[in-house]
Amino acid sequence: MTVLRKKRKAFVSQHDCVACGCCVKVCPMDAITIFHGLYAQVHRDKCVGCGKCAKECPASVIELQEVTI
Amino acid sequence: MKKKWYDWLWVASLAYLTLGFFNILFAWLGLLCFFIPLIIAAVKGTKGYCNRYCGRGQLFSLLGGRFGLSRKRDIPRWMKSKPFRYGFLIFFFAMFFLMLWNTYLVFAGARDLQQVVTLLWTFKLPWHWAYHGALFHPGVAQFAFGFYSVMLTSTVLGLVTMALFKPRSWCVYCPMGTMTQLICKIKNPQ
């Protein structure tokens, strides 16, 4: 039997991201990188869904979503 | 998290703004904030400057974050839209070239040095106390006054949006940020 668990993860709206890197600085898990100066990329396996990045993002383009793993 | 040397660059930004009150020629140092991001974007294809070294961003982060001078609200949708960001970049460029043209006129002797700092492209503030004359051509000082105007204006705008929205709201519409992202887009086609 597999147990389905719900976890919160950060999602970046890459189209609107300005790639400033504020989220990278506040992430306690080092789970975010800026992809080639274009947008922030969240490494899903490292993200613990704390929401610090979403709070920090000056463009408010990061949101937490529930995912089933 | 251990602080790196570049986490202190906000001190340099603050020092830059302060020095402009005493000797306007220090304004030339601000060219570093123009060339370094462009070089990093053109050579490495990243926004390494914004991500690590931008002292101004750190200053806003500190004032709006630790000092609590920000409402920490969401920035309006239109301010993060591409038309606004690119429109502001073009406007900023136009004003920058106007400043270069004024500098040229002083170099060419067609116009006298104006010892003023123009805030928000409109308000001419007397700034004669920061010019001590003689050593360089007046054109050198004219560029300094013009460039300091650009830097002070963007700081004031940044402080206003820091107070109203999130601390680093300036980063959303910063012309250098938009330009370096554009360079990165060209260098790294998706």
C-alpha cells in the first residue's frame, strides 16, 4: 500500500520573474537557483515549503502549492 | 548563514550617496554600478550582479526588512508588467542620453556648468557646495552632477516603492535589472 502525502512547495511564475535573486538569499534550504539570469528555479526535492521566498519576492511571483508525493 | 564580503556592499552604496554631498566628482564611481552588471551579463550570461553584489538592493532590503520601513505589500500588477518595465528602461535611457548631451555641450563650451542635481528629472536642487572647481574640465563635473542626479533619483524612487510595497520593489523595475535580463535572454535563448 502506498501512502499519499500532501506537501507544500514553492512555485515560481517564471514568465513574470525578474531574476533578482532575493528568494535565493532567504531560502534556508538552498533550494532556489537563478537559471541563466532568466528566472528563479525551485528544486522540488529540497524545498520544504516554508514560504520565506514567497514572502520576500518583490514581484510576488512565488506561491506555495500543495503537491501530492 | 555566514556573511560573505559582498553582503556588505550596501555600505559602499550608502558611502557613495553620502560622498556626493561633499564632492560631486565621486559620482563618477557610480559608473561601476552600470558597467559591472553589464559585463557580468554579457560575459557570463547571468544576473550575478543583482543576485549578489547589488549594494542598493541590499540597502533597500536592510531598511525595509530589519529597519521595518516597508509595508511589505504586493507590488501592483502593472508595475511588474513587461510594458512598464521596458517602458521605464527606455525612458531611463532617454534621460541618460539627455544628460550625456548636456555634458557634451559643457565640454564643447556651448553651455556653462550647472551646479545642480536634478531630482526626478524635474526638480533642480542647488548643489554648489559639493563642487570645489578647477582641477578638471567643467564637463567632467557636469557629468558628475548629471550622473549623481540619476543615482539619487533612482534611490528616491526605490525608497518610495520600498516603503509602499516590498523592500526590494525597485528590483522589479530597475532599468539595469531589466537590461541585464534582456542580455541574458539574448545570450541564453530558450
